[in-house]
Amino acid sequence: MLSAIPALALAEAEITLVQAGHLIDGTGGPPAEGVSILIEGGRIQAVGKDLPAPRDARRIDLSHAWVLPGFIDAHVHLTGRHVGEGKWENAPVRDLAQEDAIRGVRNARLTLEAGFTTVRNVGASNYSDIALKKAIADGVVPGPRILAAGHSLGITGGHCDTNGFAPGVAERGPDEGIADGVEPVMRAVRTQIKRGADVIKFCATGGVLSEGDAVGVQQYTLEEMRTIVETAHRAGLRVAAHAHGNEGIKTALRGGVDSIEHGSTLDDEACVLFKESKAYLVPTLMAQEAVEAQAKSGGLTGLRAEKALYIAPIARESFKKALAAGVKIALGSDSGVFPHGLQGREFVLMVEGGMAPMDALLAGTRNAADLLGLGGEIGTVAPGKAADLVALAGNPLDEISQVTRPIFVMHDGIVHLTR
């Protein structure tokens, strides 16, 4: 792999011509054969057959491969320990923010080398995700483009809080995302924005890995949710709501959120609300699979295991219901619930859940770019877009698991992986 700073300089100076044997461009159209992609300054300049290029252009031969836009994961937790990584349950009171960010450097590289050139980091401690985002953008360390949330917002004692410790330990307030009532949640949103957040994430219901709350119980009121959304939207930021339970999902949709994360328990009314609001579902099927497996193996115990075993099968059926209803879906894996760099399996699980392979690829490219508000920048292979490319050895439309084994990754014109 090229070191970060020389690679950046190289990308700015060079013109690159990529020869793709087969191109799935992210628009939903059929694959194109024998296509050239001309890149300069980290941007795609032209896409077509037999493109002319300067004599000294760098040439990359992918004529044997299937080329796609860089993948997008709309739900990750890159910083800190992943679930199962030594003493993760006590990490909130043991680990420094600097440790979280350093682990994030490792996790970001693994994610990029898995073909994910853009991610939305929906919650981190002490703004470690914002620090990581800046380090990547400055070329200090390699990693994907990050949209960072800072602290996730939640009620006192809810899923986004730090529970199960003695009083006085890990107590958090609005500046750390824990806020109850209209004025405190407004302050919490504004604080995340002040610290550099690109997106606001809040917990509308309980969750699996938290202590002391039921997985599907609604936690914020409609008024509080509307305040979070309106405050974020006024600042031009989009809002993601963690929500497992049906009533919390529907309340969040009525509150105007841009996406529901997990969406594990859906009825017909919820699907109608999704379509009326034009919100996306980010189903995180890998997280459901992971917590179920961890509960069965003994990696999760007690209430956490009970919640995992309860919600995972319901979530799989809800995904099928959303798919049949035509709900907009964007790929999000919830990496951090499992080790990073594996999230290509989310494509596989979506196909196993009934999604057509092309639609699964769109969920992790064009659709996810639209959800993130970056449709003009990424998500398709087209002139003017960032030069984010992934190459596979075989056709993912015939064998979707090909996405789990990229042989080439380019991000902003810089090659980060070749096999």
C-alpha cells in the first residue's frame, strides 16, 4: 500500500486510466463491457470505451475484473473496541478517547480495504470519530470518507446512556448526548454540531447491548424527537434514529427522521409511514446475526442475550416486509457489534433476505449516497464524481459473496488495495 501523504500527492499529479472488463456503475443499468475510466486529481473525468489519455497516464488494468463504485456503509462504529474485544463491556469507564481513536485507525483501514470508501459513523465516545475523520481527511492515516455523529443522543438510563455502573461513574449530560426534555435535547444537538458532527443520531427505543432497558420500548417522546430533527435540519444536518420497537419506529418517522436504524419490528402502518416520509431503512442485518450468534455461543449473557435471541428473528421478517412494501433501503452493517472489515456480508444477507443482487448493490452505493446527502459526490461511476472504485474477481450479480473479497480498492484516486 502507498503511504498516505505521497499517495495524495501522486493522485493530484497523475492522470490515471482504469480499464474495466465489466462495469456496474451504480445506476441500476446493466453492466457495461470493456469500459475505460479516466481519472485526474482524484475525480472521474470520463467514462466510456476507447477513451484517449495522455501518453504518460498511469494505466491500471482491471480488464479481468468487475468494477463498481466504492461501497458505502451507513451505520458503523469505527472507534473503540468492537463487541467481544477484551473487556468491551467496561470500555466506557476504562478507555481514554485517545485509545478509542487509535483503535479507529486500525478499524478504518480494515473497512477501506474491504471496499467501503465512505461510512457514516453513528455514535462514538468523546468525539473520537470526529478526530478520526479529520486525520483521514488530512492524509495522516488511510481510511474511508467519514460522516461523523459525535455522541449519540438518548434519555437518561436509555440505550445511548452508559448504564450498570455505580452512581457517580460515567454520568453524562447534554454535552455528552444524554438529555431529557425539549430544551436539553436542543442543546445536545447544538453541542454535537459545535464539535463538528455531520449527522445527528439518537436512540428512539431500547437496544440489545445496553443494560437496564427493554429492546423495543420507546424512549423519547414525539415532542423530543421533533425537537431533535428540527434543530438538526435547521443546521442542514440529517438525522438517524436507532429504533427496534414498532411504536418507537413510527413515532420517529412522524417526527421527521431521515433514516431508521435497525427497524426490527415493523407493521403495515410503519411501512406506509416510511413511504410517506421518504425515510430510509438501514436494516443492519449483520448486527442481528452477530448478536444472535454471540448469545448462542455465550459471548452475550443475561438480559443482553435474551434481547438478542428475541429480536433477531423478528428483524429478519421485518426486513422482508419492508422489501415487499417498497421501503427505501440503504446498506448499514453496524460494524463494531462484530469485527471491522467484514461488512461486505451485509450485501449477502440482504440477498438471502429476498433482495435482488442488483438492488443490494444499489443499497450499498447509490441509495446510501442519497441517504447521506452525497449523491452528487459518490455512489455511481460517473464524470465529476470522486474516484472511488472497487474491483471484484467475479460477477456479484451471479455470486453476491464476491463483494466480500475485493481485489482492488481506490479511494479519491488513491489505490489502497491490489491483489
